[in-house]
Amino acid sequence: MTTTTHDTELVHAALEPSPLYQGWTRFERCTGRFFAPITWRAFAYHVLMLCAAIVGFTYSVVTVSLGLSLAILVVGLPLTGIMLLGARVLGTSVRTMTNGLLGTRIRPPLPFDRGRGFGGFVKAGLSDTVGWRAIAFLFISLVTSIFTFTVSITFFAAGLGAVTYFYWYGYLPLQEASDGSLHRGAQFMSNYFIDTPGRIALQFVIGLVLLVWVWPAVNNASAKLHAVLAAALLGPTEGSIERHQVLLNRARSAEAGAQRMRAIERDLHDVTQAQLVSIAMKLGDAKERLAAGESPEAVLGTLDSAHLISKDALTDLRGLVQGIHPAALNDGLGTALSTLASTSALRVRLELALSTELSPAVELVAYYAIAELLTNAAKHSGAAEAQVKAWTDADRLYATVTDHGMGGAQLLGRASLHGTGLDGVAERVQSVGGSFDLNSPAGGPTTATLILPRTLKVDE
């Protein structure tokens, strides 16, 4: 099975397939889609969208015209920013209506970031791409709504009129043909009148086809096309989704770092501080006993105990420091991976081609990720050997960890702020803008691939 951390559904499917042509009962399939609830919801969508488009078009024209006419005045810029926020609200209403009536799942765009202070609010409002895209939709939707509504209502009226023709054609006025005969019925060309039983029956059949089969297909398809436009302009863009994912990964990374610092604080408080207090008390006791005239031999046991405690404290501190930054990384990632391979519970075949300098943060993430992957393989794969490859090009660091164990490893999709497990590895890699892919079919082999930027770019 192959599992990736890249959320393709989020990035590439702001509009998921809507059930416009799904879920009909056998009766509905036999009688066309005329009786399907989605058909009538789509028809209601055309009617409501036409009304909303008139309001939205007016709002978009007013927003643009006011913005241009008042741009030279101080009040013009904040007013335009506020009206763009209003366009967001109208876009949200249309998106909600589309999802509710058509069964689509157009995702909401990123929330508005108001910035700092009044100036920040004005700048954020004027540069809000979501608001401008909503304005574009409100402007365009008048044309598309008129077109889709007209197409739908035309087919509906034509089909309904043809089906009921046998009832109302008798109320039509008499018309004279070229031969002088009188006819009461719809006229086509010069002498063709639909007033005989056979022609009326044919008219009924044609109307039935239009109403029960053709109109629902046209009605639903035009509604779906309008929903595609709504998804394109009112949903999130691929760039905004990726930016949101980066910000989310950074927030998780910061939270993981904060939890790690709290853990270090607890260790220092609960263990190391107690050891230092014990050392101080024992040394103080030894000092007082020596000052009271006891022989050094009698005090030696207390000093030995303080000495042992100080050695334990040094060991614990060394472990904490190595947990923050492994000492092996002082000589680079290649040396650190060689050390890691030599101490792994598995036999590790190492292939390195690290020809470019890496950012310390990237080296640390790569080291911990590979260490966790080797630990996971040793615990769960049943393999006796693993292979680690790491190489660089001008922009990226690549690494793979492969074992020929039982396979079946998978990402659970749960955040792991402590950075352990496969999900923790994925989160570590994503926190620096990298990608993680896991390929682990049942029976093996399992291959984990890491792609990391060679250096980190700091945003504003």
C-alpha cells in the first residue's frame, strides 16, 4: 500500500464530484431524472442563483466604481477594503447555497488576516485575493446565471407545453391554410398544423422525452457547470492551500518545540535540580562535620556520595544536551548517519553522496527522521537489515530507508507533536517544507523517502 502525506484531495479537489447523477432509485432511472430530488434542487438553484446574481452584480459594480472614483480620497481605500470583505460574505452565501442544493463540497478559502492596526487592515483588505475573486464571480455570474436559467427554463417549458398540448391546443384561434381550410392548432411552416390525433400523439411523445429525459440532463449539467465556476472563484486556490499547510506545519513544529522545552524543564526541575540540591546538602554536611572536628576519614563517605551524585547529574545533563542536538551532528550529517548506522539494532548498509552544505535545521530533521525510521523497522518489520541512502543536489537533500520486512506500515494521519512514529516523521519533514512518502505493500519491502530543502528560507 502507498501512503503519502500530500493532501491531494485538499489541493486538487476544491470541488468534489457532486451526486448530480448518483443515487436514483430504479423508478427514477426508468422514468428519467424528472422525479429525482436533485433535479428539482438544481432547478431551484438556477432560480435562486439568478436572484443572487442580480444582487451580486450590482454589488460588484458599486464596489469597483466607488473604489476607482474615491481612490484619490483618504476614505476611498478603507471603504474599498470593507466592501471587499462584504464580497467575501456574499461569496460565502453562494458557496453555502451551492453546496446545500447541489451536494458539492466547495471548501471555504483561507480566513481574512486583518493585519495590525488600521493601516494593516486597509492593506490586507485591498490585497485580499479572496475578496477580489469573489467580486469577479459576482460580476461574471450574472451572465452565466441568465444563460443557465434560460436554457433550463426553455427546455422545461417546451417539454411541459408539448406534453399538455392535447389539453390547451383547442383554445388556439382558427388559422387558414393556403388551400382555404381552417385549422385550430400550432402551425409549422405554411400548411402543417398539429391538430390531428396522430400529430397530437407525436407531439406528446416528443414533449415527454424533452420533459422527462432531456430537460433534467440539461438542467443538472448546467447547474454543475455553474458550480464549477463557483469552485474556481469562491474556493481556495492551490497556492493558498499550500501556504496554509506550511503555516500549519510551522505551528505544529513550534508546538512540538515548546513541548520539548517543557519536558527539558521538567527533567531539570525534577531530576537534575534534586541532584544538585542533594550534592549541596551533602557538601554542607561534610563542611560542618569537618568544622566540628570530625576526622576526614569519617566525612569521606559523605563526600563519596556527593561525588557519585555529581557524576549521575553530569550523565543526565549530557543526555538532555544530546537530545537537543546530537553530538555526532557536530561533524556533519554524513558522520552522524555513520554513527547511527553503527549503533542501530539492525545491520545498516549506508550509501552517502552528500556533496553540498546543509542547513543545521535540515540536518537535525533528517537525522531524527532516519533514526526513527530505523527504530521503527527494528521494532516492527521483522527485517534483519536495512539500507539507508542519502544524497544531495543543488537544492535538495534526498534520503531513503528500505527494509525487506513484512511491510504493511502506514501513516495514521494523526498529528504527533512528540515527533515519534511514522506520523511524527512526516510532521518533522513537513515542518521544514519537505515531503515524505511511504511505500509499504504487504509482504514488503518498505521504502520511506524524504525530500528536504537544502537550506531554509525565512519568510517575513
